[in-house]
Amino acid sequence: MNTETESETTSTGTAKLTLPTLTGMVVGSMVGAGVFSLPARFGVATGILGSLIAWAVAGTGMLMLAFVFQNLAIRKPDLDSGVFIYAKAGFGDFAGFNSAIGFWASAIAGKHLLLGLHHRDHRFVLQRIRRR
């Protein structure tokens, strides 16, 4: 079994995700949604300059968020459960739960929004093709 492209299997029979697979999932989920769709939306309304500015602002914001999590990981290496555990360690169980449920809800809403916009764009393109 190729460990670079497929998941590894331990002696107990459970599958593990490799580091490149996990990295790809994180990058695709966090960066792909915002950085690549925002400039396209702005480009329609503002042209190339607005699209470049939107890309720079979104990229800078995501880079700052990555630096925040890097700093948290350096300061608290024993915490390894993501957004939930940082909020729980700093503010208690209730804040940790709210951050986890808020993160989950925003991820679900964002994915549904992107799917809806994608579907709307395809309908718009198909309508324009049919008119010709």
C-alpha cells in the first residue's frame, strides 16, 4: 500500500490519515473557501483592482489567524484539540462549548452558502447560453 497517497493501516486494522492528507483537508477547508471565491465575487463588481485588493485583505486576515494559532500552540503545547480547547482553557467549559458550536455552525453555513452561490452561478451561465 502506498503511504503517500493512501491511508496507513495499523496492526489493529484501524486506518490513519497521513500528514499530507490532513494538511490538504485543512488548507482546502480554510483557505480555499475564502481566498479563492472572494476575489471572483469582488471582480465582477469592481474589476481587477478590487479583486486584487480583496484577495490581499482576505489573505492577510487568514495569515493573521494562522499566526494566532501558531502562537497558541507554542505557548500551550499540551492543548491539542483546536478552537474548543483554547477557549475552554482560557474561559471555562461554557465558553469552550460556545466556541465549538459556533465554529461548527459557521462552517456548515459557509459550505451551504458556497454551494448555493455555485448553483446560482451555473443557472446564470446556462440561462445565458440558452438565450444565444
